[in-house]
Amino acid sequence: MSDTGQRWQQMRKQVPEDVELVAVSKFHPASQLLSAYEAGCRVFGESRVQELCAKHEALPKDIAWHFIGHLQPNKVKYIAPFVSLIHAVDTPKLLTEVNKRGLQNDRCIPCLLQVHIAQEETKFGFTPEELTAFLAEGSWRELRGVSIQGLMCMATNTDDMLQVRQEFARVLSLFQELKQRFFADNSEFAIRSYGMSHDWREAIGEGSNMVRIGTAIFGERTV
Ligand SMILES: *Cc1c(COP(=O)(O)O)cnc(C)c1O
């Protein structure tokens, strides 16, 4: 088996069974994704629309494609027909656009809301206060073309794993609070997407049930 296939299998064994493993394949060639596929991988994460569409065309049709990056509203239409989960919905405007394209495609597109929790200016997402206010306002309940299935976040990029754990713990408690307040009767709101190659153990320790792992499976990205 290929090195990539072996690394995927090792990762799948280490990550608990009830945690979804998204293989983040951005910037790697379709041939390398196929190696992971042949080892059993069926869930891939990409962060550029054009690249995602090209790989979706080229690779087997039983793959679940997750869009994990920052998404511009004007590009939603290209992925709306087939994307399985959009991780990083970071504005009401983007959610509205996903809803529109979902309806056009006769789909209810699964989405996560991105929470900005890291101490970095550059990260996208709703602050916890913005997110609570947005959900309290309630107009999202009218949207039939999207399904809000949970939260996504990225921790600060630091070696201070105590800080990373604290950030993940904050997202877990926010998830629980929002679940109780807005989604108590909605079993679809269940996903906590956090944890990458360097912090997935901490993430799972703080309640993640979906990790997004790239480098540890596919190696360093050269782009
Ligand atoms: C690239 C990326 C990952 C994977 O990062 P690795 O450190 O390579 O595991 C996870 N999530 C998002 C949003 C990314 O952009």
C-alpha cells in the first residue's frame, strides 16, 4: 500500500470510531487522494472551489467532499450541487447564499457555523456573542435550503497546548449552550469540527467529534 494510504489507515485507527476523520487534501494531486481512497478514505476536505470541483470531477463518485476553507458567496454555486458539508460559514450573508443555491439544486445543504475563538486577527468567523445574537434573531429558521449542523473552529496557532485546550473547551461549552437554547428539538445540530494535525488529540479531549487532518496524512504542502 502507498505511504499515504498507510498514514490514513494509521490515523483512522488512532482517532476514536465515533469521531469523523476528514482527510484534508488541499494542494495535493488527485493521484494522492486516490491512494487514500484505495486505503478506505471516503471523506476529503478542500479549501479552494476550483480545486474541489476538479477533484470531484476526477475522482470516484462515492466520496463525501467537505469544503473547509473561507468561502466567497459568489462561488457557492459551483459546489452547491455536490458538496456534503460546508464547514466555515462565517457570515449571515454566506448562509443566505448557501440557502439560495441549496433551493436551486433541490438540496438542503449541511453547514457548520465558524466560531472565531483564536487570538489572531486573521481568522474568520462569528464571535460567540455575534453567533448567539444571530441565532436569537431567528430568521435562519426560515431557510429551507441549508441545515445548520454544528460549529467549526480553529485554535490559535501556538505551541501552548494549554491555551489550545482552553479555546476548544470554550467552543464546546458554546456548542452546548446553543444546542440547549436553539436546537433542543433538532438532532442534526450535533457536529463539533475542530482539531488538525498538531492539535487533534487536544480537540478530541475537549469534545470534538470531527477532526480535519491534512499534513499528518498527505505530508507537507508545498504551495
Ligand atoms: C489546512 C486546514 C486543515 C488541515 O491542517 P493540517 O495542519 O495540515 O492538518 C484543517 N482545517 C482547515 C480549515 C484548514 O485550512
